[in-house]
Amino acid sequence: MCVLCGGFVVQEHWTEGRGSTGAASVTVGGGASRERQRDRRDRTAMANRILACYGLKLEDWNGSKYIVRDVKGSSEIVHDLGALWPAVEKLIKKTADPLDPALIGRLQQQQQQQQSGRP
């Protein structure tokens, strides 16, 4: 049980899983803890590249949940990345399509600029 929010930590969402097995049980300590934290940090960074196009930012909260924030200070707690898009839509007050061709084009353009060393 999470001492901060009182939520039960039973099993991770499939997006938190590793390898070919899909979902993995929660690892609280030991050698896998560092790897799990690194993977969450990488997923958060990837999500933030997309969310920046909506004026949002995702933060890891204590290794078990995420917080989505907008520039005005509003926030939503999401338990896993599967709950991310409903929270995004609630904050931006419109439908968000992560597969929107314009969004994908913008992300590709940003990636090309980073690779070429342009700001």
C-alpha cells in the first residue's frame, strides 16, 4: 500500500512490463529497482515529447503513479500510461489524438532538428 495516497500496488500496467512477457509484478527493491526507475524515466521523457505539443508535462510520482500538469497549474494523477490520454483530454478540454498526422509530423520535424543540431 502506498503510504502517500493509500492506494494498493498490486500489479503494474502492461506499459510498465519488461521483455516479451508483458506485465510484470512490482519490484520494490533489489537490483531490478534501478532498472525499473530508468525505464520509467525513459517512458516519461518520451511521453513528454508528445505532451509538450499540448502544453502539458508528465512527472513520475514516487515510482508508482504519474502526474500530468498544464502551464496553468492544473494537474491530474494517472495510475499508469494507460490512463494518460483521458487525463490529457480533461486538462486540454478537447479530444487529443496521439496518432494525428499533424502531431506526428511535428514530432518528426523536432527529431530531425535535434539530429542536425539545430534548436
